[in-house]
Amino acid sequence: INKEFIRKDFYSIKNKEKRDWYFNTFNKQQLSEYRENWYDCMNAKELDIPFFTWFEIYAIANNINYPFKEINTSTSLSQIWERTDGKQIKSVHPPLMDIKIQATNR
């Protein structure tokens, strides 16, 4: 875990409002529990996850009223699949018919 990176993000100006809310909302035991869960998540995924990115997801999963929730409307789960006949299909999952797989660097 890159503690310097996560510390800088946590104490950044952009997170001041979230940080103030966080420390004023939860008691020391809750803060410790959330920190442990966050570290466990980073260790399990082997990723440096900014705290408030993690906490938003954690809050939703654990029914914690988090006033800074954001809705990301620009994400699409769909992908464009090219069939062997050249036609393209936009779908979340691969179609049941044959598709072409493009190999890069070949």
C-alpha cells in the first residue's frame, strides 16, 4: 500500500468537505472499523484505493447515509462485437453466434 499516495488524497483540499463530514459523523470505533475494512480491501485487491472512492461503495453496500454519492452516467457495460459475417452487435455479453477476435501486436 502506497501510504503517501492515499494520505495525500485523503488530506487533499478536494476532500475537505467529505473529511469534515466523516470525522463529525462517526465515533472513534466506527472510524477504526472503516479504516481496517478499507485496508483489508486494498490488500485483497492489491490496489491503492483512495479512501472516499472506497467509502462511497462501502456506504452503499452497508446502508450508510453518505451525502456525497455520485451517479456515473457515462459508463456503459455494452461492448461492440463483430460477427464472422462482418456485422456488428452491441451487447453486454458475447452473442451466441460466431464472432471475430482481433489479436493485437500480431
